[in-house]
Amino acid sequence: MRRAAFVYEEAQSRHVLREDHVFQPNRLQLTYELLNCYGAFEDSLLIAPKMAEEADLLSFHTEDYVSTVKSLSRGKERGDAAAFNFSAAGDNPPYEGMYEVSAMAVGASLVAAELVASGEVDVAFNISGGLHHAAPGYASGFCVFNDAVIAILSLVKRGLRIAYVDIDAHHGDGVQHAFYESDRVLTISLHEWGRYLFPGTGGVGETGKGPGMGYSVNLPLFPYTDDQTYLWAFREIVPPLVERFKPDILVTQLGCDTHYLDPLTHFLLTTEGYSEVVKELRGLAPKWVALGGGGYEIGVVARAWTLAYGVMAEREWPDEIPAEFQERYGLKRLRDESAPSIDSGMKEQARRFAERGVAEIKRSFSL
Ligand SMILES: [Zn+2]
């Protein structure tokens, strides 16, 4: 078994962005409870996060932005909130306690990075992290502070080389942007093509700039991409790129909004395909900082991340969900009970799109 740590505390799930907002923090609590029912923390570490210091936040974010988040979090009205991409009815509504909750997600990623870098564990999972869209000076795509960037910066400061792999259905734009001119951090993002999905970036041609040229990799995929095509494309490019880069630590964003039941995206992955991808990631580096990310069907999130933590800790959970959890939340099986139906024409189109992207990446990165 691998030495694994799970970084979480219940206070990270109590806030509400807005009653009708699709990003429901309760998904974190559900994941924790499901893992707990399986006895996951009997032989792995359960660690409470610490709030990030303001200096940590300022390693990536602007002073203006951090102080705006703080005052909005205390319920102050700010005429300039829209300039930081906050609005009550939009993707990023200000809410009470936003600063503390967001700084806690960053702190949790810093704790995970520290546990792994110090060698205390082989892998640490922060399900509240992976907020990959946040920009230096504004909120974006439900992300206030970019914990992934701040955790990677803390590792780079120690002289470590980091490979960041992002399997969320959305492009990891904030993280790519932060390291676009750096050769110390390799960023790889597989995501739904920006023509059909937020944030619209992440084309194959975005390969880095200056000294960072050749250290930014993007594979956009077509809607309806399924397990088979996704896994094929992943195996073609990610292992060879990461092996060549030789990272000291692997950082991954494990958004599970690629699932076929996800209400926001158009991929057709199953929990089986998702678990296979996470197993591939496990094989890439001995030291691994795993972060959460998107996922908007709460039952899928709890099941997918429970499976992911099983892969990290090298534990196999029984498919039948423990009775107490079943009674409480109505979920009976850990793995998908049914598969998505896939039109053969769409399957073929998604496959051909992936083949073209993979071929282009192989050309531009000389794989
Ligand atoms: Zn996403």
C-alpha cells in the first residue's frame, strides 16, 4: 500500500455560493463521508488543512484582488466588484466567508504539497482544490484563488520540477497562464474543445512562450468523447511527455466533470474510464499531489473521488456502498451501473478529432 493523506475538514463544506448555484460545496462532505464509510482513514492519514497566509495568496494574486475578496467576504458592497468578475447572478457570486473558505482551499493544497515534498507520504489528495481558472486579478469559473498555482509555486521555490496534468473537462487556463513562460513547470491539459465549452482556450497551438516554449501542452477533445478515445489519447501523449520532463513531483487536477452524467459538459466518460486515467497518473511519478476540481453531479463526484483515492492508496473498495451511506444518500453502487449510449457516428467523429490533435502534439513536441 502507498502512504496516502487526505486533506479535509467539514468546515470546507458549509458555505453556500448561492442557493441555485451548480457548484455545491456539499460535494466535498459527501466524498469524505463515503470514504469514511469504507474505512479509508483507518490506514491513511486524514489531515485538517490550515488557512493560507495572505503572503501565500500574494505569490500569485494581486493585492487589489485579495483585499477585494476580503471585503466582499465580509458582506461589504463594492461598486467595483464586476471589475474582479464578481456578480450576484453570475458564475462567481460573492458570499459570506468567501475569503476564509477560498484561503482554506489554498492552505489545503499547500499542506498536501508539504506532506509530499517532505516525504511524509507518497500522495496527498485535496478535494477542495484544483480551482484552476482563477486569475491573478479576477475570479473565474467558480474559482476565487488558484490553489494549484500557489501550491506549485511553493514547490518550485524549493527547486523542484513539477509536471501538472489537468484532466478536468474544462481547460486549465489559470495554471497554464501562470507558467506559460517557465521551463520549470510542464502543464498538460486534456479538455473539451473550447468551441463548445468554457473557457474557450486550450488549443493545440498554445505551447508556451520564451523559455516556456515547449512546456505547455493542450489536447482539446470533441464532445461525446468516451472512455476508449480519451484513454487512447491520454496514453499516447501524457506518459511520454512526463517521462521526458522527469518531474520531481506530479501535481494533478482531477476534475470529474468528464462524466457522462455531468450537467455542464459533453463528454461520455464513466467511472471506469476515469479510474483508469487516475491509474495511469499513479504510474507517472513516485511523488504525487492530487487536487480536486470540477464535477457537478454530486453523486458522481463522491463516487469518482472515492475511486480516485482508492487508486492513490492502492485500495480496492467493494462496489456495494456501505449501508449507512446508502440509507443517508441513496447511492447504492460505487461504480456506474449503466453505460452511456453512444451514437456510432459521434463516436467516430470524436475519435478522428482526437487522432488529429494527438498527431499535431506529436509533431510539435517531437514525440
Ligand atoms: Zn471543469
